[in-house]
Amino acid sequence: MKIIKILGTGCPSCIATEKIITEVVNELNINAEIIKVTDMVEIMMYDIMRTPAIVVDGKVVFKGKVPSKTTVKSLLVDNFANNACCSDENMEESSSCSTNNEGSSCC
């Protein structure tokens, strides 16, 4: 399961960002936990100057304004597709993953 964090203090832009992310996750049927982070100390750990920000599995992928629904779809699809075969649980199930002679996966 992916972890998606929305960093923000609870302003209207942060609320709008959370709504858009929730809609996209539901529409695309993505297995993800959405966490709202409002604690300024925790937000500062991500080295961002403006909120809202979106963090996927610990990596800041968007910051500084409310993203469009199209942008969120693109971010999530790209992020999830790039990591789709990188987990051990998906390696055997996915036809796109292969094992080389050393026994490591395609990633």
C-alpha cells in the first residue's frame, strides 16, 4: 500500500488538495492510505516553503498550490507505474517483472 500525505495547515487550498487526491485515488482504485499532516514541525521536515504539498512514499511530488485533478492523476499514475514491479509481492504476479541470471527483479 502506498502512503500519500497532504502537507498543510488546514487552509482552503489544503482542504481542496485533499479532496482532489481522495477523488483520484477512489476513481483509479489505488490502494493507498491518505494522511493529512497539519503539524508544522513535521511539515518542515520535508523542506518545503509553501503548502499544500503532496508526498508519496516519503518523496515530495508536488508543492505550493492546489493541483488540478489531471495533475494528480498524472502524478499518481506515474509514481505507481514506476514502482509497480518493485515490490516482492508483485514480482511473481506481474508479467512485466522478470528475473535476471543473478535472481534480482527487473527493477
